[in-house]
Amino acid sequence: MTQPMIQPEAVSISNAVRTLNVALNERSYPIFIGSELSLIEYLLPHVSSRQVMIVSNDVVAPLYLERYVQALNSAGKTVASCILPDGEAYKTLDSLKLVFDALMQHRFNRDCTVLALGGGVVGDMAGFAAASFQRGVDFIQVPTTLLSQVDSSVGGKTGVNHPLGKNMIGAFKQPKLVLADMSLLSTLPDRELSAGLAEVIKYALIGDVEFLGWLESNVDGLMKRDSQLLAEAVFRSCQHKARIVAADEHEQGDRALLNLGHTFGHAIESFMGYGEWLHGEAVATGMLMAADLSARLGWILNEDVARIRRLLFAAKLPVVVPNIGSDAFLSLMGQDKKVLDGQLRLVLLKKMGQAIITKEFDFQLLLQTLQNKEPGLEVV
């Protein structure tokens, strides 16, 4: 269930702005990370079109839309907005049509920019619309959740869900800019903050064991919304993602490492119903399942699995697997995008801080993970 946003309050955040670059040749773009980012300085120079369609949702728009409308109007832009219903359950082709309807009704043309103001659902749908309208128009990401700041806003993956699979319909569309403003997290519900931390933890598990130690030391401060700690977590996460995206933009190789826990997690989301579990919650449990299977394969220790569980628990993320059953789990996992030539590929941990993509695993051990054989996982 979607939680209401917390009302804005003053948050003490360092004024320092950090910049990363996603290196994709002529399609390279900056990520600005800071608080109360000046729209005149950091947004407007990247809006070259005359028309701007702001896509948001009915929770975020009342809090932040007017600020962006005023800034763009002050620069002489023609601004319109499309307000979508909030929640993963609305990440559908029907909702996407609302964006196309708004673009057409306001007579927008190829010289326009679609600006996503919201979390991952808004960003994915706005990006898909930008990739499709007039066969492609400019796109800007202003993510308002921790999860979207560290994951979905960077890298150009866009799309919608289908009843038979998550994110099965979409396109790659790189933004011109990602504006990660920490002050927007002041209204984020606690549950959404935890969901974002799941993706932060993922980066540490797949490629940065030192970052894992940093997270263990600072998880309490992150949960208390220490703004400088959050900015550091966003910066380090985006560093990892920018590097991987630059090397493998269209997920033909190592970019799939970013899906640690996602094959299990997407199955959980599909089974429970989109929106019942937040994406980050499902990914957290999926990462624990991937770690459990990695331990059964002898690649990591049971103590490593326990270490991951402790960190997820400290971040107030679920560490108990829903009782789906192995047959249903396998069926749902078989619909994952990482299935290739009928073979299931999983992202597993060769060791802490090193992930691999593999189809070479003992199927019986996978069944043990799905069936919770022995005390590695809990099921409810």
C-alpha cells in the first residue's frame, strides 16, 4: 500500500553540490547531488527546448510542482503538467496514455522536454513517453525518492509493467540531466526511505565491500535522515551505477549485475500484487535469497548471509520470504527478462563485494532456497 508523504520540514543539509558524469559519448549527462539545488544554475541550462511537460503524481505534485513551473516560466518556457495516480499499481500502458494525451492536447511538438518529477514509477513512465513521443524528445529526471535517486533515474531504463511481468514493455532513453536534490527526501515516508536503502546496499554487495562496512557503521544515521550521510550514500551508489552503465548501456553484459536480488524480488512483487510490497522491499528479500543460494553453493559463508540479514533488518527491510511455494516462484521467475534461450540466469555472490551472472547452478539447491530447506531463510 502507498503511504502518504510526510509534510515538508526544515532539514539541515550541506550546501556542497557534487557532480558525476555518465560517460556515453554524445549522450553523456551530469548527475548533480546536493540540497536545495538552484534551478537557475542546475536545471535551466539543460532545458534547450521551448516546451516542457512535467510528469508527476498526485502525492509529489502538491509539494513540489509549483517550484519547477515557476522556474521554467521565468525562463520563458511553455509549461504544462500531467499528474498521474501514485503507486506501482498504476505503472501501466493505460497510465502511460495519460502522458501522451497531455502532450497531444497541449500541442507539444518535437521541440519539447519531458521532465519527470517523482519516484521510480513516474521516471520510468515519463522516460518511456519521452522515448516514444515524436520518436524521441528530450528527457530530464528529478527523482524525489531515495530509490530513484540511486537507481532508476540513472541509466536510461524506462517502461511499464504487464500483468505477466514487471518492466516487460519499455525502451532505453537516457536523460539529459539527473537532479538529485536531498531536500526532496524530507517528505519521504519512512518505508520508502528503507526501500531506497535496499538498492544502496545492493551496490555494496556487488562491487564494494568497503562501502558495505561504511553502511553497517552508518545505517542508524541514514535511518535518522542525516542529510550528509544520505548525500554520501547517493553519491557512492551513483558512482557505481554510472561506471557500469557507461561500460554496458543496453545490458548486454555486466550491467545485469545491478539486478542482484531482482529475479527473486520481481517474483515476489508479481505474486503479492504490484504495490503491496515496495520494489526495494522485494529486492531486499530477493538479495537475501540470492545470498542464501550463494552460500548453499559454497561461494560465501553462512556468516555472510547473517551479516546481510542484520544490515537489511537494521534498515527496516523485510527479511522473511512470503510463502509463495517453489512451483509458483519458478513460474514467476521464468518470466524474468534475464531468462535467455529458456535458461534462467541469476545474479549471485561469488564472494562479498563480487557478484556474477550465471546459469550454472545446482537446480536442487535453488529449490532448497525456494522451499526454505534448513535454517537459512524464514518464510511466512
